Amino acid sequence: MQEAGFISAGQAAQASVAPLRLTDQPTEARQQAYFVDMVKAQLLTEFSEADLLSQGYRVYTTLDLDLQQAASEGARAGLIELDRQVKNQREGRKKSPPDAALPQVAMVALDPATGDVKALVGGRAYHASQLNHVLARRQPGSSFKPFVYAAALNSGVDGSLPLVTPATVLPDEPTTFEYYNRTYTPRDYGEDYHGSVTVRAALTQSLNVPAVHLAEMVGYNKVRDLAITAGFNHQLEPTPALALGAYVATPLEVAGAYTIFANRGEYVEPRCIVVVTDAAGGTIWDNPIRAHRVLDSRVSYLMVSLLESVINNGTGAGVRARGFYLPAAGKTGTSHDGWFAGFTSNLLAVVWVGYDDERDLNITGAQSALPVWTEFMKRTSDSAFYKLSMPFNRPEGIETAEIDNLTNLVALADPALTHSEVFIAGTEPFPPVKEAPTGIALGPQSPPEVAFGRIGSLLRSDGIFLVSNAQGHKIYINAGGPHSPDPSPSSPPLAPLQP
């Protein structure tokens, strides 16, 4: 450097006698090592290690260094808050001897249109553990629920029964579900039940019992099939527990699956390599975008609308309270671990927090994973591209209707209290046009009570029908829209939907 004129002779002499010291790598550089490991693992499925070391290949990846820095800083900021909660939790239990283990973290950020992995956090510190938690299989908890709701809302386009809309009313009370001669009894968080709730309210507040009711109505196999088509592994089982995310998946799987919401119904496979060339620039291996349609764009839009409610006034409201205000949608998840999956119009990220030994974190996803996600997204909004995140596009075939708060039907008169709701055109729940002698509104068409395995006893042409569940509770189900003709009164009860 002295010969090149960068330093003086005195500086050179001083440097030559100075002791050598190791410099810590920046946090983002250490986190990049997890991404590099993923790239290497994929390359070794296409090339021999000898060729990779000797042929001078050039590997073009998807990593965005600015987003990677934002991810590293966001994870660090979120973990400071999480560690404080863990410390307070342990002091409250007076745990002895002291437990030094701290929860791990994983985050993956994708471009939802291409599947490109833009940033990745594989753990607290690569030097301490090389396990990439983005690839570790854990129970996603309630972050899986949107796939139950998506399978149900598909009824608005595929003609299946019962027809489910965001205004459909679901039961929310202690319930035991039967399947394969077994029983399953989910509980709402805090044992707080509401009697009955709309689809929107059930997902916004992440209520467990309505989610399992909905999965039973739709069919557990249909929920499983949709999830697998959206990129989840085939180990999912068609049981009531599926609705609550009891079967394991990796954060990378969850991120890929959420592209069906962020990308207007299309699944895009996550990728970290774009192309490999030789030293002369010739393409040796190309890794194109791989995508296929899973949802109709109208169903995807309904799901985005529901997931916006989660962030704006539901279990994900901490996103707004912490200062992230761009249009966004997402879902919390709590199992043994904490999850948050969310997206804007141009960026999708999933965060997982939990212990390596799978002990219970005992902190909700809203309190553990959501802060990490929010800290990351706030930093990305400093970018010229990502701060231009736009409201989600509304496709053709979506209608907005004013709904009576008391009846959950379209408000044709002028009720005191209404709210706006979105529907696939033609599925709006209009009020009845005539009254039966009993005072119960009846119509020329009425659906079977496929929701709970028996025929609805009192029905209406707008899709409101009275049913009895396995416990004998009477429930009004608001399915909305037209239905096929009902069976004759002498028809035997329908068999329950099989899981």
C-alpha cells in the first residue's frame, strides 16, 4: 500500500509492528452463510462437487443484499424484545437452575410474483449453529388456518355446498368433533367463546372452534388437497387437527404456500438460484420460475381481504401499533412455537420463533414472531421499490354489499348498523322475499345440512338454514346465494362428510 501511494512510510512502519486481530463479521454476512448453504445444497443436486470447484461456474442467485441487511437488523431488534419476554417469564417461574438456552429464529422473504428468495435468516448466529431453521419442520399453528378458509371460499366458484362467504355464520362454542371413531376437542384461546361469528370475525380473531367447524363443512380431504397443491408436504393428514396447523411444515414451505394469496391465486415455488453460467457466460443450468394456479383470483382476493382484517384489527394488530402502515395482510400462528406470515403487494415474509428442543415457547406468535416481521418490513419500506407497495388489486367479479349487523344479510332497508363486506358476484346473502305460515322464511330452493351431516330443518332461498349439530345445538348457517333443490321430506338424512 505504501508503494501504491495509499499510505506513508510512517504508517507502513506502524502497521508492520501492530498486533494482528480478528474482526467480527457483520451480522448480515453471518446470516448470508445460511443462504450460501442452501445454494450449495441445490447446486450439488445438479453438478458434481469436483465440477463446482474446478470449472469456474458463475452462479447467479436471488439474494438482495439490502433486504438481507434489513432482515438481519429486523431479526436482531425483534430478538431483543423476545429475550426480554423470556427472561421475565423465567424470573416469574423462578426457574432453577437458570436455563441459558434462548429461542431460535428463522425468517424468509420472497418476491411473491417470482418466488425469488430475497433475504433469509436461518438462526441466531451461524457460528453457534449451522442448522438452517428455515428448513426445519415445525407445527405452523394458526398460520395454517387461511388454507381452511380458502378451501371453503372456493365454493363461490366451484358450485360446491355449502356455499361459504365472508358473511357466513359459524358456531363458536365448546365442541367435540368425531372422526374415524375418535374425538377431537379444540379450545379457543383463553376459553373465550362467542356463540356464533362470521367467517371474517373467526379468522380475524383466530378462533379455533369455528376453523374446525369450517374444515368439517368443507371436508378435511379438500383442505388437505388444497394445501398440498399450494406447496405443503404430503405428510398432512385429513383430520380436525389439520385445521389448526398440527402437522409439521418448514417456514420455506409456508412462505411458498402464502404466494397463492399474495400472487392472485398462483403458487410460485421458492428459488434461490436463477442461472448458472460457464466462465464465458454460456448458460449451463437455468432455473426458471415455476408456477401453477391454485385459487381463482376472486377467491384469492377474498382471502387477502380477510387477512388484511387480521392486521388492521385482529390478532396481527401489533403490526400497525409498531408503526408499519403500508397495505399488508397476514396471519399469526401459535403452536409450541410462534409464527407470523404476512405480505404486501410486492414482498412476502414468514417468521418462526421457537426452541431447538421443541419445548413450548409459551409466548404467542403475535408477541414473538410478529415483532421480528414488523421490524423487517419497516426497514424494507425505506427502499425506493418496497415503499411503493400498493393496495391489493381487486379482480373483476367482486362486489361490495352493505350487511345488516344483526342478520348478516344484505341491508335492503335502512338498518341502524351496517358494515361493508366483499363477495364473489352472485353470492351475496340477500334477505328472504316471503314468509312461511310458521313465521320462518322459506324459499323454493333449500340446501341439505351438509355442514353437520343432517338435513337442515328450516330453510330459505337466500341460503339461511337452521341446522342441528352433533350436540343438538340449533344453528343458523348463512351460506349466501342460490342452492340446488332440497331433498323431499321423506329423504333419509345425508351421511356426514368423511375426512
